[in-house]
Amino acid sequence: MDSKYVVAEIEAVESFGGEKPEDGTWKPVRAKLGIEAFGVNAFVGREVGARVIEDHTEEGSGHQELYVVLAGRARFELDDEKVETKAGSLVFVADPTVKRTAFALEPNTSVLAIGAPAGSVFTPSSWDNPFTS
């Protein structure tokens, strides 16, 4: 990184996906800002019912994840439990085996996801940098 700091607006980060209303968009924050210490991405569900966080676990990476609801409301599904959240909510998933997903309950619901493995060095996933393909 050439600078000691970077200031950016999430709206200015290029979006990927979201071709269909039920699809959320991905904003690769980590890659755009050159963050190397942890994973961080933003996800936006433009329509009610859009998937904001894809259905997944972190078993392969061992990541713990923190989700920050920036705008709107989201329903997180964590294994068999459903949790409704609003802007300003924090959802921390410590166990990488927990199956997780989230859906927008309001238009333009935005969620920031931050993750890294506990106790080891962070390595970006192969899918995590659309700017190098």
C-alpha cells in the first residue's frame, strides 16, 4: 500500500453480482483498499428477500466472522436459528462450522462482513480479489 491510510465510501466500491432482484451484490472492500490483515467485504440486498450473505460455512478457512448491519434490516439464519437484525446490529460467528446466510428485510440492506482465522495469519481466499482476474 502506498499510503498510510485510505478513506472511501462503500458506494464508491465497485459492485459485483446482483443480476437478478433476489441476488445481493458484493463489494470487495479488502481488495479495493489493499487490506492484508483480515478479510472484509460489503454485501447489499437491493430488494426485500434478496440474499445478502451467501449460504456457507467457514470450515475450510477456519474464519471467525463479524457481520455489521450498516443499513436496513436483515434476517440471519445460523444453523437452525433465525435472527432478525436492524442497522447497527452485530452478529459474531465464532464457530467456523456454523452454517450461515442472511436475507434483506428492507430494500438496500447493507452488511459489512469481517473475518479471519483465530490465532493465525490471514490469507485471502482465491475468489476475494476480482481486480486481479
